[in-house]
Amino acid sequence: MSPHAVISGAGISGPALAHQLTARGWRTTILERHPALREEGQNVDVRGAAREVARRMGIDAEIRAANTGEIGMRFVTEDGTPVASFPIDGRDGVDGPTAELEILRGELSRILHEHTRDDTDYRFGTQLADVADHGDGVTAVLQDGTRLDADVVVIAEGLRSRSRRFVTPADVEEFGMYFAYLTIPRTEGDDAWWNWLHVPGSRSVHLRPDNLGGTRAILTFMSDVRGLERLARADQEMILARTFADVGGPAPRILAALADGAPGYFDAVGRVRTPRWSAGRVALLGDAASCNATFGGVGTSMGLIGAYVLAGELAAGDDHLEALARYEKVLRPVTAAMPTIEPSQLRRANPRTAGGIRALRAAARAAASPVGRRVASLAGRRMATLPVEGMRLPDYA
């Protein structure tokens, strides 16, 4: 019988792994605790070597067809006046704030699901309750007591994975920054830019285009209080309404949509650095294994790359323990070399005072000037040699 992988998580990296394993003759089962495929989510990037993974998977044309249409990022004032603009510039193979392949998370998830649903056993509304590794195989025990025998179990549940404990007890490091992601009706005034409004008090308001007829809105703020992402939606709505009550620009429109039940979710920025990516026949994949922060433009790309490498190593031989070790050996240096995001950087990018915002905008104007763009272009050529942008993928049969 062909080898079997049980994968927990139906987001991005889980279905990508299933796609690559079934192409190599494996059987795959995907578990997802949500009752259906999750359609919510904001823009994600497919950068660097992940573009080549998408090409090898045969989904690059679909990703391009589902592009959000975003043409770049710009800082704006409350009345919408642009302060500094950073249009898409893929020269030298390096993306800016907006990637050449910019797609909604839900759209990428849909594409991967469509390419795997016929060959993968999807089980929604359930999750891992236990894992029993018995040397020559592993048994995944589900909530309802169902037992699935497999050769490997892969946890691809994201930063706040509930099943990471089967590999390591690593905790998420919280940064004290919160995001509310919402899908709101598009208006005639909405454009194809990622518009970023800074507000005193380390608050921000973002509007971004999508390809589905709506507008993606983000409200961010920093707080010393931890755990707000675990509150009920009604409590989160109250916090957002109070936090942004005095903000102009698009904020009143976003709060009104929130009160009317606009779809979205609330999350906190964090990171995790696990000491190991596998224990026996149980492995971590994507943000569950390593997440520098819950934003930054490389998490989705690393999820695709990780799925490609893990599948290639597992299919390369019969010793799955050695394959998991090789998988980590290939990718651990890549994640270790990623630029580190610290809370202090978030505070600088989200000034507390009006003076701090003026200074940030002045720096942004300088960076967006012709001289600044030339410096950024030269820096981009050097960045192209770093992980993700400059990574060369292993070749697998």
C-alpha cells in the first residue's frame, strides 16, 4: 500500500503538501477544525523561490489570474492625500511592499483545495486529540475517537497551532500589536493602492483592493494588554469602536461596517521559534514550525517552499525519519537568516505621537524620491541573494 500522510491544517501549506505528496504516489488526509474551508483573510505574497514552487505545482497561472490588482503601497493623510508612494517594482527579481504575485489568502486556499480535493481525504470540523508514534508508524487520534494510521503526521496549523505540543512545547512570543481584518463594500473612492493612514497613539488604518468586488480594511493598534485575540467578537468590536472613535478618514466607514457584521477576524502579532521541527514521525510545517511574525510578506512563501521540500524529501526514500531530518536541514538555515522583526521596529513603524508620524512621513518621502528609489534598487540587488528571494530550490523526482 502507498504511504499515508495525515496533515492537520487546510490553510496554505497543508494542501500544498498534499498536492506534492499525491503527485509522488502518497495517500493524504487533511484535518481542519473549522467546519468548512476558510475564505477570510487579507493579501498574501508569493515571493522568490515560492514562485518557482507555484510553477512546478502548475498553479502559477491561476495565482496570476486571481491577483488582487494592487499597484503599490502609499502613506496617506486623513483626507486621502498621498504622502509617499511605493508602486510595484519587480526589477532585479525583488518585490517591494506589494509583491508582483499578490493574492487573497482565501483565494490561494481555494486554488490549492481545487487541485487536491479529488485525491485528498478532507475532514472538516475535527482536529487532533492525540498522536501515538509506535516506531514503524504513527496513529492520529481525532476528537471523536477516530484513529488514522499513517507513516507521518504533519502539523500545518499556523502560528497559534494547538497541536504543536506533539513536537515541542514552544510558546508564541506576543508583540502587543493587534490587527482587525475586515471585508467591506467597495465605494467609488476606493482605488488600487494599499492606502496606509497613521494615527497618533500607535494606531493605523489600511484600505487594500481585492479581486472579488470588495475592499479589504485593516485596523491596527498597540497595547500592553495581552490576550485580546481570545475575546468574543462583541468584546473585540467594542474595543475597536472605542480605540478608533476619534479617527477620521475611512475609520468611521470601517467601524460602521464592523457594527453591521462585516466578515473578518481579529488577531495578534506574534512569533515562534521552535527548537526542533519534528519528533519521531510527527513534523511541523509553515508557521507552526517557524514564524518571525504574523505579517512581513514571507510566511506564505515559506509555507509553499516548505511543503515542496518536505514532500520531496519524504518521497526520496523509505526512511521517513531521515527525510524529516533532511527537510529541517535544508530549510532551517533559510528561516534563521530571515530579517528579525522586533517590537521596537513595530513601534517605529507605528509612531505614538503626531511628531513621530511627521518624521516617519518625511523619511518615507525621502525613500520614495528618485534618489531613494535608486538606493533601494541597489539594496534590492543585494537582498536578492538572501533567503526566499535568492533561494535555489532542490530538484526532486
